[in-house]
Amino acid sequence: MDNNTKGVTYFCAIDGSPAAYESFQLVMRDVLREECDKLVLGHVFNTKKDYLPFNMKQQYIQDTYESKIIQLG
């Protein structure tokens, strides 16, 4: 990493939708520099919404994205 390179923080809102996953993939694939950038994922959930489909439930979303970002440390 060049000493003059400053890292950037990217924020991705995730909700289980294909569009949210695509934006996450775009950041990971095309812009994130692992050596200096940070990635922040945000997900707002309500445990009372038990009627949501499986792919929109908090634990599924957390598990899915954790497995994708584990490589970043």
C-alpha cells in the first residue's frame, strides 16, 4: 500500500433482497481495496416480523454476509 493512499469506508445496506446483494457484490468485486478500505454492512430488523420469508430473516442475512466477508478478516 502506498503511504499516500487513504482508505475509504463503504456502507452497504442489506435486507436479503437481490438488489442489496448485488450492491454488496459490486463493492467487494469492483471498488474495495482490502489493504486500506473498510466495509460496513447495515441491517435493520424487527424480531416480531416472524412472517417474513426465510431469506429476509435476520439470522439468515447475518450468516450469509458473514460467510462472504470472513476473508477480509
